[in-house]
Amino acid sequence: MSKKISVWQALGTSLAAFFVINLALGFLLYSFLELVPPSPNVENAVSLLLLASGFFTAGLLLIPPTVLSFCRSFGWKVPVWITSLRLPPFALLVAAYPLVLLGGALLSSQTLSAYLALPVFHIAAIGIPVAAVLQISLRGVRDVSPQRKWGALSVGLILTPLLILILELFAFIFPGALLGIWASIEPERLRQLSRLSETLGQPSTDPQVVLEALQPYLVEPAVVLILLFFAALVVPLIEEAIKPLAVWMLYGHTRSTLDGFVAGALCGAGYALLESFMLGSNPSQWLLAVLGRSGTGALHIFTSALVGAALASVWQNRRYIQLILAYLTAVFFHGVWNSFAVLSALRSISPTTEGFWALPLSQNLALVAPLAILALAGLGMIGLWLFNQQLRQGHQSTSQELIQQ
């Protein structure tokens, strides 16, 4: 990696680390304020503390790429502690995960203990599944530099989510306009939505009150179909093009398809981590929340690595058909995942047989959604293992041929 790129990487990651850590400190202060008498709210305080711990962890993960890029820029010696950083063994991660979930579940039922110790279990419960999937993806990979690996992770943590958020906000204009047209057809419906917006605009609104206010609209077929359209098509089209952003930024600097695969996997891992870190949870719902996020690492790492490898293959061998097929596969995989996730979430807050849920097919799809998501996560991990084996063998064969020449 050139010194010019290293300088830009050093500046970008250091600024991002400064911003994210300060954001974490802001949430931490807000969390303390929620405990101030006369009306302390422990649940809100813990939720804010979990957000603070997530952003603080993201900031810590930006320190190694910052140090590596500064060392590269100025010719300094890389500290030993950075080069010695490794993912824990896969078996250890698998063994530790149930213990982390059990410990977090026990803490979440004790308000004071939850406030003090739950963030540690929260970070571990989010990070272990992502680390385990990365172990499968990067097993045996030795030829990619630490700076490039950490750089790809930092892009996935900060730059990719920011760009995707901006694009998805713009993309929501169309479905938002459709919802507005649907609401304006009936004056009474428009008045109900006006009252709903006032309820949602109150900062102290209880989440249960919000769910009760939303429930009548979440059974409307038009609303559900628009949500599915956005989640199953628009979101995957945007995210699968942008998620391997680290690979796009390496244009002209990739040596093989393996480079694209590794950078894509790490970029997807960073995106999965930040996405889960941003979703705070009340202590009473902590276990369900982290379990619901446990498979997203497999989704984002698999699809991002798939497209990343295809991008590098295009730059090396001009295989444009392969890139198109990889992108469409990633979009389809992500779209099916999001469809099941939306149906499951809507069904959990709308236990009724009215509107959209009057159709037996809708109820059945929502019923099997958790199993379908679990199966997709398993397919993603199997796909990553197979790609890892294939790409490493191809890379080793190419290296041997170059040595013989």
C-alpha cells in the first residue's frame, strides 16, 4: 500500500476514532443523567449505556489501523502489540458464547448489576458471532498485510454505514411518498397519522405506547407490502453495492481474488458490528435482542466477501458476468433474509388475524421466519468456508507457478 494512501488512511481513521469515542462519551453522560432523581429511569439508562459501550468499542477498533497507517506513512516501526493481535480460536468462541448469553441474561434481571456490568457481556455477545464467522472466512490466509486487513475493517465500521445511511434516506423518499398517498386517500386516516406523529415526537414516550399506536397500521396490507418492498429490494440493492467499499477503494492495488474476498469479508464484519452496536436494548429484552442479531455477521460477511471477490476478479481477469451474478446472488440472499426478518418482527407486535395477517400464507411465513433466518446464516457460513478453501488453493497454485517461473 502506497504512502499516500497510508497518509489518508491515518487522517481518516484518527478523525473517525476521535468522533466515535466522543459520541460514546456523550451517550455515557446522557445515561448518567437518566439516573438523576427525582425520576430516575434505569431501563433508559442501561439502554443508553449499551449504546455508549458499542460506540466506544468501535472507537477502540479504529486505533490499530490508525497506528499502522501512521507507521507506514512516516517509516516508524510497527508496535509488537498490533502485529500480535489475533482472533481467538474458533472452538473457544463457540464455547464462550453460551456462557456470555447466560451471564448477560442473569445480569439483565438485576437493575444495578445490569447498569454496571451488562455492557461487557453486550459487547461480547455481539462480537463473538462476528469473530467466529471471520475465523471461518480468513482461516489460513497469510498473504494479506495487517494494515490492509485493519483498514478494511475500519471502512466497514465507519465509512460504509455512513454512506449507506445517506443513500437509504434518499431511497426512502419513494416508498415514503407512497405511504403519504395511501394516507391521504381517507381524511380520517390522515388525522390518525397526524396524532401518531405527535405521539412519536414526544421524547419520553414509552416504547409500549409507541407499539400500541403503530399496531393498527402494521396490519394494513399496503403498509406491510411497502415495508417489504423497501427492506427486501431497495435496501439490499444499495447495501450490497456499497458494503465492500474497502474493495472499491483498493482499485488498482489488488493482487488476486483473495485480496477482494478478505477485504470484503472484513468490511462486512465492520458493518455488522456497527449495525448491532447502534441497536441499544432494554435490560428486559436484552437476550432476545442479541440473539436476533447473532446471525447478521454471517449475512453481511458472506455477501460482502462474495461481491468483493468478484470485484477483484473483474480487475484481474475482466470477468464481468461473474460480478453481475455475485451481486444478484448477494441481493437475493439479503432480500430473502430481510423479508423473513420484517415478517417476524411485524408478527411479534401484531398478534391478530386482521388485514395482512388474515392470509394463512402470511402467518405461516412469519411462523417459519426464525428457522429460515437460522438456515440462511448456516448457508452463509458454509459458503464462506467453501470460498475460503477454493480461493486459498487457487492462490497457492498461482504463487507456486510464479516461483517456478
